Amino acid sequence: MNVNIQTVHFDAASTLIEHVNKKIQKISNFHDRVTAIDVYLKLDNVAHQIKDKVAEIRVKVPRYSFFTKQCSKSFEQSFDDALDSIIEQIKRKKEKQMQAA
């Protein structure tokens, strides 16, 4: 499983990177054939006063790709919400595959 974490418009603190790395390992519990995980942490509305923190996660498995984007006032909250969404997508896809089989 290849994990790629990118930060856009800022430099991430080591605690944030550790938080992402620790939590991202959960995905392997829900799908055993994950090939790549891309995490993008961005500052949105940089030109304005309000700076929302955006987390995007893309999970690639053979023949399929999952994607989610979440926004909140902290990177941890955005990432946690996005991770929950990805896990839910993976669960739904596996349920559909089980029903089809």
C-alpha cells in the first residue's frame, strides 16, 4: 500500500502528518487489496480572510477508485470526516460485490 500525503499552500506540522499516517492505516482493515492512497490537505479561500481546511482522500483498489473531499475549520476534523466517508464507500462497495456474488 503506497501512501502519498501532499500539502497545498502550507507546510504541515509533524503532528498533523503523524495523525494522518496513524488513521490512514484503518483503511486496510476494510479492504485488503488497496494499492494506493493519496491524501491532499489544502487551505481553501487563501485570498480571503476565511481559511477553510480541506482534506481530500483518494483510495485506489484494483478496477476501482474511491474519492472524498471534506471541509472544516481544522485539518484533523476535515481528515477524520473524509476518512469516515471513504470507509463508508468501501463498505458499500463490498456489500454490493457480496450481493452480486
